[in-house]
Amino acid sequence: MPESKPSVLFVCVHNAGRSQMGAAFLAHLGGDRVEVRSAGSAPAEAVNPAAVEAMREAGIDLSHQTPKLLTTEAVQASDVVITMGCGDACPVFPGKQYLDWKLADPAGRGIDAVRPIRDEIERRVRALLDELLTDRP
């Protein structure tokens, strides 16, 4: 029986900045070793252009991503749920690992303000990936 890979859900309100960057970094760095989702409690129309630009600078293309609505099914299907300012909108289920990453919201900010947020998300994703893959046989 194949070993299941860890599944991570990134959640923020609009699914247009922080959660998109987190999911993109984890998918990029984790490849096929992890399953990655992102969603928002009140999804925006499009991904934040400054987040798209900041990620492009890091070599990751977010231009074709679209914000997605947070569903109970997405939470249930995930081992780790990382909230980034979704408040009480994220459903809680027993047996899931919940992490709350307090990060500045890139909404309405220019690229110079988004770069440090991007860099902090990358740092946290790298640490998370190390933890997830160390825990696996």
C-alpha cells in the first residue's frame, strides 16, 4: 500500500495573496511529495497583482491562478491547515494540525511592501516542508 503524501491547505480571507503565495511555494518546493490546496473565506475576483509580481521575481508564476472558496471538504481532505487571517471562518475538525501564520496582508500594497511578506512565507514554507517530510518514513 503506497504511503500517502502530506496534504496542506493554505487559507486567508480573499485567497488572493498570502495563501496563494504559500501554496505556490509549497507546490514548487515540495513537488509531488506534497498535496497543496489554497482557499479563501471570501475569495477575491483575482490574485493580487503585486503578489503575482513578487512571486514572478522568485521564479514562480501565479498569473493563471484564481481565488477559490473555502469548503468543508478541502479542510477535511487536508492534514495541515494554515490560516493567514481568515478569522473564525475556517472550520475546525479533530485530527487536523492547525497553524496560524500571522502575516501582514498584501492587499492594496505595492511590490516593495509585498516582497518581505513573500520572503517570510517562503521561510515558513521551507521549515514546514522539512517538518512534513521528516515525519514521513
